Amino acid sequence: MQTASPAGFIQDHRPLLWATALGSFLPPFLGSSLNVALPVIGRELQATAFELGLIVNAFLIAAAGMLVPLGRWADACGRARVFTWGLLGQALCSAAAIFTRSVPALLLVRAAQGVAAAATFATAVALVAQVAPAGQKGKLLGANTAAVYLGLTLGPPTGGLLTQHLGWRSVFGASALLALGGWALARPWGREKSPREGVAQPASLWLFAAGVSLVLGGLAMTRVQGRFAALAALGAIAVVLSFRGSSNLPLEPALFRNTAFTFSNLAALIHYAATFSVSLFLALYLQVVGGLSPKATGFLLLAQPLLMALLSPVAGSVSDRWEPRWVASAGMALTAGGLLVLSSAQLRVSLFQVISGLALLGIGFALFSSPNTHAVMGQAPTKLLSAASATLALMRLTGQAGSLVLASFFLPASSLDTQAGKLLVPGMQANLWVASLLCLVGMVFSLARGNVHG
């Protein structure tokens, strides 16, 4: 495989598309596997429900902070090169997680893993959009989104089986092997050259990265001590200062002059903020309150991601013909319905209620994500594809981290016992009510984006 020239790079695109699919598959696979393993991790490491939320959020906070600098770096030194480095970094971090013996150590490894994952988040969709033949961009973006949902689909049952039979560390072992496989597949593209190689990244990018991380991290820790809110305020100031000046801004201003691009990103931010904590709550609810095993929990949680994986390519193809705003907005409405169904959960677990709510969420997610991604990437010129991809990923990760920040105020700050289970249910109910309202707000931006097809 030759990648020295753009023509060769595009001509030999199929192996690279497989590599980007694996890169998109890996983080949700590990994340959804880890959610099922959290109660077991909590018991072994003596962690509270709040601390388990931090183990998930450390990854998201670090990834959100590093997305923009790595997206710009990818434009400067080569998207495929940064992508392959990200896969290798994830493999090394997953291997390191196997040997952790405390919550602080696991938090540190998860944060490092988030930095590595940011490299693939910032480049995978841009690489797909770059090599997609005319008229097939929506289909290929839908297929890449399906890889994300396939990871979400296989993660819960795989994580449940591995945790129950081999222990929670085997989840990280499987992730390390998958990341190494993706790195080996993408490695020939790692020699890609860029005419901008060696261009220094402006300080404003790193100020923005630090600001985003401080905002999310400070808010996440405010539940423990109110003074952490000062860190969030300091981070907000850093974000504002990073936009001073007229050049080298953290986010590309030209992209945000497009209403469809701006509102599509806002819709994504809100949608993920409303929904990401659901899997965390349900993993704890089913095992701590319902008494289910990790394996049973993993298979039960299949309902949502399975529908997402099956319907996402269809939704992507539909968005090639119909306006994405109508398809995506219908998806957000179904998501709100699923959240309302789950918000009425009680101490006596109803499996029918859980599966029904997850099914609505799965259909809603599929209808929203692929058309919304199509709307975002379709508005970006080729030279700004990495910047557009990083912006969309930033909205996704910031929304996900924000969802867990919201959840942190409802998660019990006690060990995982019967008393924690009694506190978990009302907190989950309140969280999901707020989340359903957020979805309705997101629908406003989704509908207001306007048409994107000529």
C-alpha cells in the first residue's frame, strides 16, 4: 500500500476504512464493557458509586480537552499518522490498566487513555469523509457510525462474560489486543506526509484544552467539595482567553458561520448530555438493586445498541435523500420517550420496562446520529475536515462528560450496598426526567438548522 501521494491514498482507501471502523469501534466497546464491570470494580477497589462515575468521566474529560489540539495537529502532520498513534496509545493504556490496584491509579490510566482516544476521535470521521466516493459519503459515514454502535452492542455482553468468568481486568486485556490489531492494520498509512508538517501549534490551543478540562473536571468534583467550582470558573476564563485574537483560534470560525453546522453540533451536544449516563445508571440499577449478574446485565443492555447498529446505516442512507433535520429530530423525540419510560423505574425491577425504554433509545439514537453527522461533515470543505470532525467529537465528548457531571449529583456517595440501592433509584428517576427535558430543547436546534441538501 502506497500513501505518499493523495491519489494513492484515496485509491487504496478500503483497508484504511476498516482501520477507522475499528478505531471508532474500540472506545465504545471498552466503555460499554466497563460499565457492566463497574459494580465488580467498586467492590474490589472499595469504590463508591460516585467514584465509579469518575472512572468513566476521567476518560471523557481528558479526551474532550485534547480533541481540538490533536485535530489541528492532525491537519499539520497527517491525519492517518495521528490516528495510528492514537490506536497505539490506547493499546498501551489498556495494558497498564490491567495492573492497577487502586481507584487513583485507575483514574490516572483512564485519563491517559482519553488523551490517546482523542487522537482517533479527531481523525476517524475526517479520514472517512476524505476518501468517500461522490454520492456515498452518507453511506460510509453511516457505516462508521454503525461501527460505534457495534462496539456498544458487543461491549455489554462481552464485558459481562469477561467480568464474570475472568475478572474485570480481562476487559482491558481484550481492549489492548483490539487496539494493537487496529494499529497494525493502519500502520502503513502512518507514513503519510503533510505539507504543513513541523508547523508549531499556537498556545491558544493548549489554553483551550486546559480550560475545557478544568471546566469539566471542576464541575465533576464539585459534588465532593464546593471549592472545586473555582477550578471550573478558572477553566471558563481560560476558554474565553483562548479566543482572543483573530488568528489561530481553537475552533475554526469559518465553520460556525454556517447555521446548519452550528445547530447540528449544538443538537449533538445536548443529545449526548441527555443520554450518556443512562448506561451507568442501568448497570448499577440492574446489579445493585435487581441483583442481576454481570453476564445477565450485559445481555439485557443489548437492546439499545443492537437497534442502533442495525438502523444506523439505514438512517445514514435516508439522510442522503431526505433532509437530516427531519430524521434527526424524530430520533430525538423517540429518545425523550425512552428516557421517560426509564424514569419511572422502581425498587422492584421490571425487565419489560427496561427493555422497552432501551429499545426506544436505540431507535432514537440511530435516527439522530448518522443524519446529524452527515449534516455536520457535509458543510465542511476538505481542508477543514479534521477541524469539523474534532468539533463534532468535542460536542459528543463534552456532552457525555456533562451527562456524567449531572449524574454525579444524583449518584450515592456510599459503597455499593443495599442502602446505596435505595438511594440510587430516586436519583436515577430525577436524572432521567431532566434528561428528557434536555432532549426536547435539543429538538429545537435540530429543527432550526435548516436544509443541507441543495
